[in-house]
Amino acid sequence: MTENPVTQDQVQPRSVVARLPKYAAGKPPASVQGMTAYKLSSNEIPFGPLDAVHQAVVEQNSLNRYPDPLSTKLRDALADYLDVPAQDIVTGAGSLGALVQILNTFAGQNEDGVQDEVIYAWRSFEAYPILVQTAGALPVEIPLLEDGRHDLESMIAAVNENTSVILLCTPNNPTGPVLTQAEVDDFLARVPKNVLVVLDEAYVEFVRDEKSVDGIHTYNENENVVLLRTFSKAHGMANLRMGYSVAHPQITENIRVVATPFAVSSVAEDAAVASLANIDQVLERVEGLVSERERVVAALSEQGWKIPSTQANFVWLPLGANTEQFVERANAVALSVRGFADEGVRVSIGEVEANDRFIELCKESLDLA
């Protein structure tokens, strides 16, 4: 039976939908007899939220009520933690939801029909091209340098009168390197002040490089800078969708106009407040993950792998055409990893046993490097 052809009488999506790349979430691990399966394909941490967070979720008893649309309790807690005014914080459904709000506010098609342009490094967070085009703007993708870092010179060269937003992912997902304070300061000095620069700091808690950009300092010094942060990674709350942006009032007051009402549930808000109240415990667990990251990186380097310098909770193997073969080998030993066709593999730092198995897999796969 042949499918009915599309006719003008049928409901049609916007033309951009056909052009959008498909977001590919990390797949679960394959089941292998006699082996514990581990998911290293999504940038989740291997343990759940703190006990205090679980308790806050259990005690939440207002599910029949709409949440506070401003997330006032959380914004106040974040204001104390970050030492910023609460009015400079806008919450969203994860940092992804917060970014949607920003792009819908500052990037799209103008009344004269001209599309704004949004510049970002590539490869970077795979949702960027989807969100940019959905907002109605044109994506301008600048290839990464060979070491997996942003090519800031080429990004500056791409700025024109139609540029509205620049996205800087630091540490960069999926390759791992950070931007330094010195290079971001130099970059911002050359970006027009009417262009919004987004510092996507989803993995900021894992950064140990002292030269790394300080997002709060940078936002304080530049009125066209907005930070993106999340509770999904270090806090172990990916399922609760809790993120936020930090920017100056002339930016946040506009973001709130288009922000999705009630995007952050009271459950997520109370959980985030509880996690912040016990931030020392959060950071202690993060320190353990950082130690594991350094152990994995050292082992791979000793084996002879040439990988980008990572400051996130993952490592990047630039495997090129051998990417799919490595993914298949990982599946065979009950590990799921995130392959990007003909580019490379991102592997999240997981449980110690999972990391040990990954190290052994890499040792046996040097023929693919």
C-alpha cells in the first residue's frame, strides 16, 4: 500500500521543521550476560540527589497548586549563593529551557523579514541548531580547533550587522575544554555591545583549571553577558529539569516576558533549594567524580590516546570514521557511550567499575585511535 501524497488540504508544519537535526538522547546500555550494564552515554552523574533533596520532594504537598512562576524561594537562595541580585536570575526547565527563553527573546526574524544570526562553535551542544532555527534565527556554526576548543578568532570574524546572539559553551560539550578568562575578556572587548553573549556553564562545578573563565565575574563586568547554569549535572537532578540564567535587569526583564509560565515545578524548586542548602555535600561528591575523571584521562594518555583537555564530567575520543565501531565494541561489554557519526565518542565518567571497563576497552581499541 502506498502512502497518500501530501496535499494542500493537509495540516503542514513550518518549513523549518524538515530542516532540523534530530536530537539524539543517550541510549541505555545493552544487556550482556554476566556483566553489569552501565550508561555512559548521557552526561548524568552516577548517583542521585542528596538525602535532603529526596526528603524535600517527599514533603512537597501542593501538587494541586500551580508553582510560583518566579521561583522566588530558589532565586533568593541562588542570590545568596552566587552573591548576585535575585532580580538578575530567571529560572527555566533546565539550562536547556533557560536557553530557549533567551533565544526566543533575542533571536528570530525581524519585522523587515531579516533573520537574526546566532554564532556558536561546532561541534558543541547538539540542541543549539535545533533551538536557534526553531526560534526563527539562522545558525552560524564555526568549526572547533583541532584540540576541541572554540575558534574565537573565526567567531569574531563571523560577526556582522545581523548577529544577535553568540553562544559559548564552557566546558564545551562534547569535547571538554574550557575557555580562559583572558581569551573571553579579549573576545568580549571586540564583540559589539548590542550582541548578547551566552556563557553556557552547565558543567562549571567540575572545572579545576584556575585560568578558566569566571562566569559571575564576567557577567558583573559586561552588561551583554548572560550565564546558563543547571542542577541537572553536579546536583544529580537531571529528571527534575531545573536550570537558570543570570544577566543584568535590562536582559532579564525581557526574558521574563516570553518565559514559559510555570515551567519550574514546586517539586523542582524545593529540591534545588535543599541541594543548595547542602552544597558542601554536593561539591564533595563532585570532587570524587573529578578524581575519577583525572584517573581515566591519565590512563588513556598512558595508553597513547590523544584526547582534548577536559574539564567536564566526560571525555572525548576523536575517532572520526571509526566512531561506530567503537560504539559497537562498547555495547559488547555492556557500556553505552555517545557516538557522533564520523566525528567521535563522548563518554561520561560513571561508577568506578564502569570507568575501569572503559579504560580496558580503550586499551583494546587503540587500533581505532
